[in-house]
Amino acid sequence: MNLKTIISLFLISLGITTSAQEISILRSSLVGNRIAEFIPKGFDKNKTPSLILASEPKSKSKLPSDWPLVPEFTLKNQKASAVLKLSGNISLYGGGEVTGPLLRNGQSIKLWNTDTGAYSVENGKRLYQTHPWVMGVREDGSAFGIIFDSTWKAELITNSNQIIYNSEGALFRVYIIDRKSPQEVIKGLSELTGTIKLPPRWALGYHQCRFSYDSEKRVMEIADKFREKKIPCDVIWMDIDYMRGYRVFTFDSIRFRNPKILNDNLHKKGFRAVYMIDPGVKVDKDYAVYNSGTQNDVWVKQNNGEEYHGKVWPGDCAFPDFTSPKTRNWWGGLYKDFLNTGIDGVWNDMNEPAVNDNDFPEDKRLGTMPYDTPHKGGGNLPQGSHLLYHNAYGRLMVEASYNGILKTNPDKRPFLLTRSNLLGGQRYAATWTGDNYAGWDHLKLSVPMSLTLGLSGQPFNGPDIGGFLGNTDGDLWANWLGFGAFMPFARGHACAGTNDKEPWAYGAEIEKTSRIALERRYRLLPYLYTLFYESSNTGMPVMAPVFFADAKDSQLRAEEQAFLLGENLLVVPAFAKNPILPSGIWEELSLVDGDKQDKYQAKLSIKGGSIIPAGKIIQNAGENSFDPLSLLVCLDKDGKAKGNLYLDEGDGFGFEKQDYALLIFTAVKKDNTVVVKLSDQIGKRNSSQDIKEIVVNLIFEGKTYTGTGTLKDGIKIALK
């Protein structure tokens, strides 16, 4: 026996292998329509619990013998991997929150949620969220998707001939969806991981934020300025400086001494208020939240049983162990008094969790808890290390927050934004793309980032418009807002120490173009709200890549400047250079006087065969959009068009009891006359209480024809 063999046997005896061990598949089956589950031999849910799936899948039938996509599992040094080998010319997408191109062939990312200002950690290969998911689109337009159902620290590699998932933990399950189109694959993803909850209508308006508007007086100055200048806006955000010494669930006794009055005053002006809550709780024996957490034994502890403390904004902090159901219930209960001040929404930040561990030696700095920090688990979650639960920490936090918010205000739809999340976490919170930079590279990057999140099950997302870090000039701001106004989540934000980044901060010309951009968004609120309703049911992205218009057109596969809003609206940002656009009938739209002539505005085009509902210009989503309702109509080659409009109260849960109306409009051309009418309605809501009059704008061969009428009668338009 040679020395090499002796060393190898010794390493094996210690559980250390020098080569990967192939792991056979214990069980495979279909758990849905063209959705396959693969369970490797040795899989143990107590080592790799699922925090991704909305519910435990149930086997429905055997896997067909001709199933084309089967993963290969391996184990090396107790670290599990899976590979899906590919054949043919396949375009790869997904991975969730990623930098880089929309088309993910030849890319790799690290799945370890990280506070990464300006996406600077590991050259942007590691961001705030974990989405172990890839979608592939074949040449014929059919598609597949693969979920690696694991929260362990990992690397995801998307080569053209194989998809590789290397974890630093135990064996995991794999789910593969194989369907006729990318859209059907995304629907399959939502069948496994769930969809967003229908948000309140106000959340689709424009949001204004800064780190920080540092007093009640400053907040009201911002609100008053929006109304004075007639620039539409729905939400003002409070960053951490509203707190008393950064203690969560408190208010500064001088600068924010009357939060109830502040929030009431915002409401009177048509604004909503969103406040930040971080997970780190200041270690302070005179602080009620810390004392309550200690008494309820909710804190993450070290291996020696002592509280784990890490430095965040308040200094030394304790962290709730959200793996415990008791902790999640305790955390949710903290929102009652907080929200009773009139707060409308919550922002969970720093929840990777981010820890400023600069007291540690350079080679020991992790930016979070040590890997071996234990989590107690409970319910259906086992005890486990931070290496297992880190990527799920933010996801468990937003579950606790969402449930606490809903329990406090059971008649209102929660609005919750999170920085950190996990695939499937869209069930609880919207997201934004983190602390970006005020530069043209990040402006352009924001489109593929948001598209990729939408392709990974999270349709309610967007960037910090204008860039969070660094100063923003008027040209950059206006270009960003010109297309950012059409992203699902539209919020302007700015870091402390940077210049003012409100729409009026750059002079009269940029103020005017900002107003136009936001007026365009608000005119499209009826369409946006309809898209969100559809997304809450099907999981379809609100903002989609242009290849969704024709999955067989290979030229569209890499286009990442232009994008679709729903199926029927094409958005081409002003910065776009030679974008590859879908073929067919697309007619350019004008929504606001002067928008076509404004160099900063994105070009909007309506698809042939579609009807898009639009409202009048309003200053906030609480105003009546439908006085009148506009229908923007573009006929297909056969002279027909169709479109939907979803209506409900805009908040609350009456829609779950049929208090909604889904209106289906059609248009048909016969000779030189087009008739537009309401062809069907789903739901019990009396739509005439919302809509009194309809204005039809028919765009036909570059000209616009207008007609008016009511829901009861078809509207006839003569083509002169």
C-alpha cells in the first residue's frame, strides 16, 4: 500500500474525501403538471429543511420514462452538489437578484446574502438575496426551470452545457419544471413557491425616500412640496433616524415626538407613511424591546449559551432567532403599538443579517454571524447552524413581520419591503435591488436586475431610482426616472451625505420632465393594478423581458435595455442604443402632453391586438382614476383587440368575497368602423360606481381616433 492510498484511507476515516461521491436518486415523481421532484439517497429534511416551497409537494404520478431532465447528485466532504447537464442551444435566465447580463450563460454567483454597498463585494457576484433557480429556454421556445431546494451557502454556475449548484451543506431536493413556454414555467414556479399577495393600490404609486428625512418638519416640507408642485406621489419613507438612538420600534423624542400627528397629517394630504425596522435590537437594559426579548428567550445565542451580540447602527445588538415560532410570534406582536400610530407600511432592512464586525481580525470578518452560530428551530424547522439558516434569516423575519402587521390591521393589506430574502419570500414582501450607485452603469444595470427578479418569482421589485450612493446630477436622474416610472416598484432614494434627490432638486427643466414621467405612471395605474392582480394569481412578472413577446425569436433573448410591462406595453428607455425589439404591430403611445418630445422619457408602444386601460392624471392613488376611464386600443392584423381591467376597493380583502370586477373589453373593425365594448365581467362589484364614462383612443396606422361612451353601450369609432 503506497503513501497516497494510506493518506486517502485516513481522510475517508475522518469523513474527508478527495473526490466527489456520486449519490443515486432515491425517489422521483411528478408533483404537478410537468413538475418533477428528485430526492437523492440520504436526503434528510432535518439537515436541509425547505424554506422555499409554499407547501410540501405530494407525489401524483410516476416520472415518465422519457423525462428529459434528470439532475446528478454528488457529495464531497459532506458538501452536496447537483448538476443538470444540457444539450442543444439553450438560453439561461434566473438566479434572482444578480448583477451582470440578463442572459446568464457563462455566469456564476455566490448565494450568501450580504450587505454590499454599490454591489462591491466579490465584484457583484454576491448580493442581498438567494434564489437557487434557473430557467432555460430552448430554440423552439419551450422552456424548463430548476429549483435547488436548499438554503445552505452555495455557488450557482450557469454554463451553456450544464447548470451546477455547489452547496456547503447537506443533500437537498431538486424540482424541475418542463413546459411549452417560459411563461408556463414561471407559472409552475409559482405553483411551488407561491405568489405575491395583492398589494394595496397606493403601493403602486411613486415613493420618496431619503436616509434620512430627519424630522417631522422636514417630512412635511417634502410632502407639501409634492402637492404644491403637482408632482404625483403616494408614499414618504422614514429611514433609521426617526428612531431613538436607532432602537427599533421607538421614536426620537425631539425630532419625531408626535408620530401619530405626523402620520395623520400625511394622510390628510393623500400620503402614506412607511417606516424602517431592522432586526438588530440594541443591548440596553433600559430598553423595553430588549428586556422583553430577554424575558421571552428569543435571542440568537452562541454555542456557550450566551447571547450573540453583533454591532449594527445602535452599537451592540441582540438578534431574534426567527427559526423559532415563539420568536416570530413575539416579533409580530411588537408591531401593534408601532402601527397604531398610523404607520401604513414597514421596511425590513439590514436583515441578511448584516453585522459590522470590525472588531474582529481582518481574516475573521464575516459581515454577519459566525457560521457555527446555532439556531434553535422549532415547529417544522430543526436546530441548525447559521451556515444553514443565514440565507433564510431575512425570509423568516419578513414572515414574522407580515403576520404581525396583518394581525394588527386585519382589514388592510400589508405592505412590507425587504432587502434580504430567499426564493419564495415574495409571499411576504416586496423588494428593491439594494444600495446601488448613482452612475450610468447602475442605471443600465437596473433593467436586467429587475427583469431577473421577475423571472425568479419576485415581480414586485425595482431599484433606487437616481442611485442611492453618490451624488446624482439632473441628467442621470431624469434618464433614470424616465423609465424607472414604469418599473413595478418605483422609489427615489438617497444616502446620507449625498445631494438632494427629489424631482424638483435639479432645476425647472428636470422638474418638468420628472412630472411628465410620474404623470405617465399614474395614468397607467389601472393597467398596473390589473397586472398585479394577475401576478398575484399566476406569478407572472409585471415587468418582463422582450423575448416574452416571441420565445422562438432568438434575436430577442439577450435584449436587456427595453422591457415589457405586462404583455401589451413595450418600454424603451431613452438610454437604449439599438435595442432588439419584437416584431409585429406596435404603435407608439402618448399619455401626457409633450411626452413624445421630451428627450428623457421612455418610448411607450402598445401591442397590436391589445386594449390597455388608463386613467386620468391624479396626484395620489386614493383619487378617482376613472373620471373618465381611457381605453387605449391597437388592432391586430385581423382588426381585433382585447384587454382587461381589474377593479376593487384598492385595499382590504373584499375582493376575496367577490367584491371586485374584472372587465373584459373587445374591439372589432368592420369596414371603416371600429366598435369597442365591454364583452364580459367577472366578479360581483358594480363597476358603474367606479366608471361613469369611457374615452377610447384608437391608435391605427400612426393616427389616433377618439370616441366616448358608457359601459352599457358599445363605442363606435369611424376611421376617416
